[in-house]
Amino acid sequence: MTRSEINEGAAWARHTLRKPEPVAAKPKLTQTERIAAWMAENRKAENGGTAQTRAAVEQTRRDLSTPGSAFTVGAERYAADGSRWQRVA
């Protein structure tokens, strides 16, 4: 038996038994597509649906390039509530 004979027999049986035609299955996403969709959802959740402002990006860039400000142990920083904290590790 060949694939075409099998398909013809299945079509005849569906017609005889008055069964509906099979619905084409939705193609599964590849691993790359699933990861891309997952990353997009996470990025959207992290940003709260909004992008960073240019001022915030520029401030971060200045902080990272200024010696002793951003990631030096003992450097003091202001938190979002205005309090100061000291980096310990």
C-alpha cells in the first residue's frame, strides 16, 4: 500500500461514515521561536510595558563610567525613597 492509497481509503471512510474532514493541525513553534516569545514577555513584564527614558539611560551610563560611584565597595548611593545606602559586597 502506498500513502496515496491510504489517504484515499481514509477519505472514502470519512465520506461513508459522514465524518468531518480533519482539521489541519496548527504547526508547533520551534525552540527558537518559543524562547523569543518567552523573552519578549519577560522584557515587557520587567519594563512594565514602558521603555526606559533617555535621561535614565544616560544617568546609568554616567554612573557606570564614574570611578567610585556605581559598583565600588563602600560607595554610597541614594535609594528610590531618598535614603542612602552603602555597597558592602
